[in-house]
Amino acid sequence: MEQRQFIVTILTISILILGFAYANEPAQSTPGATGQYTPTGGNTIGAGGGNVTEVNISADLSTSKWQGYWGNVSGSLRLGDGSNVFFDWSNVEFAAVYASPNSNPDWTSVTAVSSQGDKETKDAAFGFTNTDADSITNTMTGSACAAGTEISGAAGVTPYDNAGDPGSWDTCIADITGTDTTRALFGTNIISAGATAYNGLNVQFQLMVPAADGGTNYYFFLEI
Amino acid sequence: MEGRTITSSWKSNVLLALIILTLVPVVSAQVVVNSGDWRDVYSGLQYASITDQQGYFVTDTQQATRILSRLNPDEPVFLITGNQQPMAGFRSLLVSRGFTIEDLRSTNAIDTNEELVLRAQPQNVIVVGDAYGYNAVSVGTYANKKQAGVLFASQRTSSVLEEISAQDVLVYGHIPSFLLETFEDQASRIINNQDRFDDNFALFELFLQEYPSQLIILANGEIIEEQLITGTSPTLFIGRQTVPVRVTDVIRESNIQTAVLIGNALAPNANTIKDRTGISIFIKFAQGRDQQQFALDLFNVPVPNPLIQVASAEYDATRQTLLVTYQNPGSIATYFSATFVGEDTIEDARPVFIEAGSYKTQQYQSVDLGEELAYTLLYGASPRSLDLIVQGRVDVSRAQIDDQSQLRVSSAMYDTRLEAFVIEVENTGPVDAFVVVEAVDVRVGNERVRVGSEVVRVPVGQSRQVELLVEMSERDLERNNELSLELFFGQRELSLVNFARVTLGFSVGASSALSWTWIVLVLFIAVLVGWFVTRKKR
């Protein structure tokens, strides 16, 4: 009896352990296209922020209707295995910086805003009263403003430098087609060697843009 | 009687209306995704784009608060919340600000993707794989323009397509054959060139044929950004570290004049494109609000990460041959093309395959180029996508190669349990040998693939089984009548200087999951335990 119990116990344990061993056979990976696209983990990855660390832009408040952005666009980009630098972003020449509330502007249909009527339309888009002293109409009073290859012959404004004199950059206004109700585009040329901004710093660009009540989200673009 | 009938009808109508109301979700006009899974983010934005809603995704706590300022307080929020959330408590924050919320809890990204497509009921559908993100990114703006839903391939794809009565189904990029077989018949068109660039170029051309555009978006399928899904221009991949020549060819042939690069990581590549083509390029690089500037809202997607390095270099003066051994330390197979510069320049004629974790020795007929060589390796995940680069220098040792290894392939079978070809290799030479086996042109689904093994040591006079992992369906096995093998072998692990090509038939079977070692070990443990149990009972 004891012998039979011994054998039954051994068999039971063997089956259990063998079953466990079989169940724990590791799954095989699944090669994909051309046998090499083997997924190497789950699909959950950390949310990534953007990478603007090599591009410095800063903002400052001028009036309740206007925001100023200034900064540098030079920098280097390190890629590769640490000891090698294959790309140096400082070799990239930037022509102009643009800002638009539209995240997806149609760059093939940019038209300069120059007439009084067009400026008043832009004031309305931002919720400004065009007769206010700091409206777009009464601020962007310059003419023949040009930025990069996209804007020319536009109305514009020249923000001051730290001495209170007209600074080195013009901010030009243009119109783009797009889905946003605020179809404005603002641009200024980049001065690679730098110049003095309103705060006395030597920077490569200075740009002022209108902001609607409650804030306006702007997207920034560099033209190379 | 009439009155009762009317009452009954009225009650029925009210009941019906109530049922309909409970079935119809709250009509939202803005979608927010708070999930760490890129597929949730993609599905949410894609759903928003084809249902004419504004889409947002949370990347971190600070950015989440900025999203709040952009949401319309008068509209409900359709909130998709994943298992891992970039901001915990985001829902509570929305509630505290008075937003009406319709919730979708995403516990499985594929389920969520399918549910959103079922909700949107698009007539057009694009099916992509979800192993990596680049195919989904590649089709993003095309799907928006076409108002197509994007489905991640699964076992349920066929039924989802059937349920929404999809009229136009585009199957895009690599999809495992066992999945593809389940809905292939429902496809109106398949784009799969076994190369993410070729696929992207094909879709790019299709986009321009259907929706002519002068503006294009430049990206590389490694991030999700709003414009890559809600944009209305075709997206063109431009490479990560180098710009494949074909990219500039595609731009020239399409007569495009203007491009927008999303994010600044690829600025050098964009600059190269500008130099080569002269088109205007704008880099979307930041955003600003309330006197502050921020990074763009970006979400990283999984990307293949091929790796390659030079393991050693030897020069055999007798044979006037430079032998360079490469190692793939990564987890996916890689293709590479090497260039060595010394007194002369030598290079690979065509991209070379190297399996994950494996070695490969290339032999170059050459004069002695010196004791140290500068090299450049272009590499990538497929032979036509060498968009990565590594440069360095390697010492060249002197050697006289006298390799006596000899091998023979005894048999081949496909093991359905291992999901691998198992090749029996016999050492018929006088020395131990090392071997890498590769199977070429294996038909898997609609693709022809190359799969390789790791380095396997075969002692003198013995045989070893070499495994080539590749998942094959029954249909795939029927399609492959025989196996074409290439063997790279040698008596030194880092110098596989011999090459042989073999074609042979193979059997199909399933190996036992249990090895003899396991069985003996388990029996031994069982005897011990049994002995203890019976002894205790006595």
C-alpha cells in the first residue's frame, strides 16, 4: 500500500512539475518585415517633450495686447556615439523666424497685410478695437516690411532697443489661409551676428506678436 | 381604444428615445488623451481629426495645465485615459474646472483603437501594424485628407471592417502574415515594399495624385505631433542622421517648392535637403503662450534601433585581403554598408545583412591600407533605409588566414513550437567551427525576408542545431517549397571567413518542450519529495 502511495505521489508531482515547466516555456519573438523588425518591448513609452534646448527663445510682456519673443537660434546637435559629432546645427543658416496662432499654416499662400482694411480685419480677429492706441492698426504702421522669403511689402513695426531707439528687427504681418480663425503670421529676419534687443541682450531675433484676451497660443517656425 | 393606443405608442416612443439617448454618447467637440501609450495618443488624435474635433494629448503635468487654457469651457471633453498617465489626476482637474466629461478608459490600446474607429464609422480605413510607430505616422495626414480611420491590425480587424462596411481599405506597411491573412481579402490596396521609406514614398505619390499639394511635411516617423495627424499635406520621411538620396529624388520629381519640418531634431537633414533641392523649408520648433515659450507637444513613438560596430580588422598580406568582422549588438537585424579610407578606399558593393547578436566577416581584396583605418558605416533596418551613420577608426592586425573548418548541413525543419527553422549542421572538419546560418528569400505573407542565426559553435565531429526565428503561418509554409541557406563559418568566432550556399527541402514538425535534462531533474525532485511524504506518513 505504502509502495503504491509512493509511486502515485511521485507520478502526481512529476505531472504537476512537468506541466508547470511546459506552461512556462518562453514565448518566441516575432520577427517582422525582412526578419528584423522584432519589437523590443511594449508600446508604452514615456511621453516626450520637445527638443528646443539648443534654441533659446524668451518672451516678455509689452502691453496686454502684445508679447515679445527674442533669442538665439544657433547651436549644435550631437548625434552618434558620444565621441563623434556628425552634425553641427550651427552650420545651418536661419533666415527668419515666424510666429502664427495656426499650427498648420499653408506656407504656399502667405500674403502680406498692408492695407488699413486688412489690419482692421486682423484687429477684429484678435478681438481688438482698431481705434485703440495699441491695436494692430495703430501699432504696425510701418510699410514695406520684409521677413525671409515669405513676407514682403507688409505693414510692420520696429521694436525698440534698450536705448529706446528703433531696434534692428522689424516685425512684419501677413495673412495665411488655414483652418484657424486667427490666420495671422508674423515674421522677422534673423541677424546671425546678433544685435541689441530691448533688454540690452545681444540676440539674433526679436519679434512682437498680438495676443487675444485670454491668451493666444503661438507656433514658431524657422526658415532655413 | 384609440387613446390607449396613442398612449402606448407615446410610451414606446419615449422608451425608444431613452434607449437611443443612452446609446448615443455625449457629443463632444474636443478630445484629450491622457495616456502613456503612443497608440492611445495616436488613436485619440486620429479620431478627433476625422470627426472634426480638436485633439490634444497630455505629455506632463505642466503641459496639461496649458491644455486646460486651450480647451473650450462650453464644450464637453471626450477624455481617453490610459493605464499609465502622464498626469495623474487630470480628470479631477477637468472636473474642478467645470468641464463635462465623457470618459473612455483605455486598458488595451488595440481595443481603444477599434472602439474609436467603430464610433467614427469611416467609409475609408487604413490598416497599419503597431510594432513601431512610423507607419501610423506616415499615413496620418493622408488619413485626415481622406477622412479615413486608422486601424491597428489585430485578430478583430476583419470584423471591424465588416461592421462599419468599409468601402476603401488600404493596408499599409508590414503586418505579420498571420494577421494579414485574416483581412487581406477585404483590402482595396496594399502598400508594402518591405522598407519604410519605399512605403512612405509610395503613399506620398498616391497622396499627391489624389490631392495635389505644393506644401509637404518633413518627418521621420519617430514622433507624434498634431500636424502629423491633422495636417493636410503629404508627409515625407527624410532619415534620422543621413538623408537617403531617394528622398531628394522624390522631392525633385514631385515639383514641391515648400516644406515644413516638424521638430528641430532633423534640422541638419532638412538643411541637406534645402542644399540639394533648393526648396523653402520651415522648421516648426516651439510654441508660446502668455509670455512663455514651450517645446512643441510631441509624443515619442517606438522606433527600430539597429546597431552595428566593427569588431576587428585583419590584413592577410599573402592573400592581399582585408578581413573586417562586424558585430550587431542590438536586438534587431541590421543592414550596413562600410567604407574604409586609407591609402586607397574600399567599400561594400551592396548593403550587408547581419542578424541581431551576430557577427559577420567581410573580405575585401585590397593592398595594405596601413595599421589603422578610418571607417564610415551607413546602416539601417532595411537595405534601402541606411539612414544612420557611425564613424571611427580601427586597428588593423596582421594575420595569415589558414582556416580549416568544414561544415555540412544535415537537415532542416520548421519547428512550429519554436516558430523557427532548425538547421542541423555537422562539423566534418579537423577543428571546432563557428557558424552563422542565414535563410534568404523566405516567403512570409507577401514579403520575402532574410533571417539569420546567432553564432553557434560546432565541436569537431559533432552536430548542432541552429535556429532561425521566423513566424510562419500554414500558408507561408506551403508557399516555401525549399530553403535557400547561406553559411558563414570559420574556426575563429571573430573571423567567419568561409562561405557556403545550400538549398534543401525541409520538414515541418513540433519539438517537445521538454528536454531530457528537464525530465531527469524533475523525476529526481519527484522521487525526493515522494520519499519524504511516504516517510512522514510512516
